[in-house]
Amino acid sequence: MKKNHRKLLLFIFSIVILFIFSSCSMTVDFQGTKYDITIHNDVCPSIVVSLNSGASMVVIASGGQATLNLEENTQIMVYVFGNPSHQFAVNDVSGVYTFTLDGEGYTLYAEYGLLNTYSLRVTRIL
């Protein structure tokens, strides 16, 4: 039993040394699945992309875009920079101002709507 215990300790020690000298690293993500989503600003001098009710924000200048790596179920709201009351209606639907990320392949375009002054067109390519 003592001999097996010593072999096990030597084996574990060897693995640790191997990781140290080979600079191997392992990343464990406990936060969940993440997806890349691209947001374009085709309408205003600057827009603000508010994530999860303002937990973090990204500003995108006119003609610009940003690709964000976000967790599934992230809530996205877009409004005119400096004026949070001018929110972008999702797919030009009045009263719908929050988009919830539920997978990959999404691109959002901030643009003028037909029914609403500002619209956030959501497209998805799988």
C-alpha cells in the first residue's frame, strides 16, 4: 500500500512539473455559453448598447460597429448617446426595446424604422 501511495504521488508531481515547464494552461468558464454578436450604427452620431439593464455599456460611433462576446440570455437595449429616452425598438415593433441573446449568428443594425423613429433590426445567420 505504501509503495502504491508513493507511485501515485510521483505521478501527480510529474504531471505538475510537466504543466509548469510546458506552460500549459486550462481555462474553465463557469459563467455559461458565450456568443459573438455584431452591432452596427447606421443612423446616429453615437449609440449606447446597454447590457443587462446597464450592468455594462458600449458606445458605437456613426458608421461604426462592435463585435461583443456575450453570454447567452444577455439582455441588450440600444439608445441614442446622451438621451436614454430615445430607445431603439427591436425590429420596429413599438413597445419592444429589449433583445435577449439566445444563440449565435446575430447581427443588429441601429437604423431608422418605418413605425418608430429608431429601430434595431435583428438578423440571424446560422
